[in-house]
Amino acid sequence: MIEQLHINFLWLQCIGTVFGVTQVLLARKNNVNNYLFGIISVLIGMWIAFHSKLYADMLLYFYYFVMSIYGWLYCKFGKRKTATPITYATRTEHLKAIGIIVSSFILMVYGLSEYTNSDVPYWDATTTAFAWAGMWLMAKRKLENWIYLNISNIIAIPLLLYKELYIYAALTVFLFIVAVSGYLKWRKLIKHEAKPNIGLLDT
């Protein structure tokens, strides 16, 4: 029975990873169907997180699920608007991000310790807290979002290995690489957008 459950976990991780990687690749091509693949990947991730007692991760997956549905509906039926420019985070925004990390960490540790059977409440809460901050900065189109997300990824990789979710650990390594690439690309875009302004100042 335990061996069968382990096999099912491996298969689900494989399926979830395939859908997750497909979602990322479609998103890079700006294909709206990326959200549909993301929804399936997230639902599988929620199930695995629940049975692995990673309840903070499950909450994070639920957020991804809601935002994926919102993103798909917005792209399909919403009015298109000019994208918010990419900028560096201000000191105030960094302080707010740290506030998100500290407050969400405290709340999740309390909830996980008091109301669940989680065996890694601090570890689980830390990865999710940094991911919350990263997603908040990403929504504001701040370059540093990739740094916060990758701190979450670095902490999550050994956690997933500890939970014997090896395929998801490999997926997180892939996401880490994508985040590094995203950081470099966004930084290049900031410099590119700043060039016309520099030229105006010189004239």
C-alpha cells in the first residue's frame, strides 16, 4: 500500500512537472493557454502538498490557482492596457516586502504548529513567506521580485528533497534557473528603457 502510494506520488510529480514546464514555456511565448496548463499543474501540486503535510505550500498553490483563473479570464475577456514599466524597488517597498515575510511567517508558523500535523512548520512557512513577498513585488513589476522568489526556491529545494519529492525538487531547480534568467532580462529592459531618458538629459 505504501509502495503503491509512493509510485502514485512519482507519477503525479511527473505529470505536474510536465504541465508546469509547459506553462512556463507558453508564458514566455505570451500564449494565453499557459494559464490552463498552470491550473492543472497547481491542482496536482495542492494534492501532493496536502499529503506531504506541506500546508503552507498548499496555501501558496491555492493562490496560484486563483491567480491563474483570473489571468486566463483577464487575457481572454479583459480590456488590454499598457503594461506597467519595470523598475527597481524603493526602500519603502523593500521594507513592505520584509513586512510581508515577517508577518506571514509568524501567522503561518502559528497556524501550522497549532492546527495542523505539519512536521516542518518553520521550514514550510519560510519558503512560502518569501514567495508571497516575491509575488507582491512581481505584481508591482519590480526587478527584485526574482531575488525574493529565488530565496524561496533555494530554501524549498532541500525541503522537497527531505519530503522525498525529488521530481518537484528538480522542477524547483529549473524555476531557479528561470528566475535568474528573468532577473537578467528585466535588468536589461530597465537599462534599455532608461537610455532615451539619458539622451534627453544630455541634450
